[in-house]
Amino acid sequence: IDPTNFGLLAARNFKWEVRADAMWNGFSLSLTYFNEDMKSGFRNGDKVNQLLYKDYDEQSIVHSELTAPPSLDTTPFVQDTTLMVYSVWNNGSRTCKDGVEFVFSTPRIRPLRTKLTVTGAYFRTRYSNSEPELYSPSVVINGEAYPYVGCYEVGTQNYERDMLNTNFMFDTQIPNLGLIFSTSFECSWFTGSRTMPYSANPLYYFDKELNRHTFTEASAEDGVLAHMVRTANESIFRYYRVPFAMDINLKVTKTLYDDKISVSMFVNRIVNWYPDYEINGVTMRRSGRPYFGMELNFKL
């Protein structure tokens, strides 16, 4: 079986956004809403194929009379068929993103020589399949592999992520000393995730002859076909949220030779706050480590 998909296309997306800006007496505010939808992303899709094989009757072999491996030519067999689901890369992945971004800044407060800039965003991303998903239960019927393959509209790889964060930046400049102090408060107000419900019943299913049959309510009551009904504990679709966390970062910049050289020292996560939280009765603890660095810039 050649899994090459010669019909694979380049992934394409459609994005639009709208932005509004306002300014008043040195204050400025910018709001942007965006939406991006990609319906032809790459994913491992499924295809079903029919395999023919000979099912030999092992019971017809008299083991006590064997002096060599039994001959297949004299062993009775029955021609049988099984179905195989294999993976093929296709354009069946969908990613939909939307969110709001904002930037707010104040005029520089002269006595403090400080300016405040607040940036932030809310993002939501949904991942799903844009093509049906194939699934065959791992059960044995009368000593043989399950004879049907179901085709489901909504696959199991279907989930959603969202988050809200802001960054408060205090920029203090002392020109006569050539110093710039930057203090930022990075706040992650929450991050959330959940698995979205997937199709329990298939739209249709294939039999051994690759004939397609509609899956009905009566099919769900059938003892054999009912194995294709996918059930799940409702707890896996629960929304999980990681609560507030904050990091404080410091940076000091010294300019030299008419601002042609600047040297910066910074400490990220010099102070952090990661409160504990619970998921399903389990306490989750977080921690963050500070790290240090230096920057050197030249202007010609």
C-alpha cells in the first residue's frame, strides 16, 4: 500500500482584523480584534483498505504424523477478507484562532520621569478535524477481527485553549546620567483548556466488501454494530483553568558616547508569585527560577 497522497495541497488560512486607536492629552489606547481560520492544515488522516487472505484449517493437520512442515498445498483453507485502516497525510486539520489585543500608554510623569505602558491580549484557539475520522473497535467477534470500520464527523482530536495576559511596563529615564530603568509585571490571569465532545455514533460504516451503510438508531441497538458507538466519561470534557501567576522583571540600561553604545543588565523573574491550585482534588504546585543576562548594543 502506497500511503503517498498526491492530492495534498498547501495549507491556506483566512485572517481578518479590525483595529481602533484613540489618543487624548498624551494618553493612547489601541484595540485590535482578529480572527484566523485555517481549514486545510496537515494531519494524519485515515483510509480503509480491503485485504484478502487465506484462512487455513489448522485442525486438519495431524501433528503426530508430521516429519516436516505441513504443506500449504494440501491444507484446506477458506478465502477471507479483513479491513485495515492506515494513515495518510491530508489537509484534514482545522485551526481557528480569535482574540483581542490592546496597548495603553500614559504620558511620562515628569516628577517621576516614568511612563507606564500596558499591553495585553486574550487568545482562544480551537483545534479540530475538517475531514471525517475512521475508527474500528479493537474487539474480536467469533474469533475474528471486527468486520466494520466507522466514519465519524467529529474526531477525538478536538480541543480548545484560551488565555488572558497583561504586561505592565514602567519605563524611567534619567537623561543626565544616561540611565534607563525598566520594571515589568507580567501577569497571566488564567490559561484554560478542554477537550471538546466528539461524535459518539458514526455517520456511516464500511463492511468487508467496502460497501457503505448508514448508521441508524437501530444500528446502535445491534449487538455487533453497537461496538462502534464511542462512549467517554464526561469528566474528560471538563474545562480546566490554571489561575493567576505573575513575574517581575528588572532591566537597567546605561548609554555611552552620545547613545552610540548601550549596556544593559537584566534580571527576569526576580520576584514571582505562582499560587497553588487544585484539579480534581489534586494540589498543583508551580515554581519559577530567576535568570540574569546582559546586552551590549552599538550604533554606527
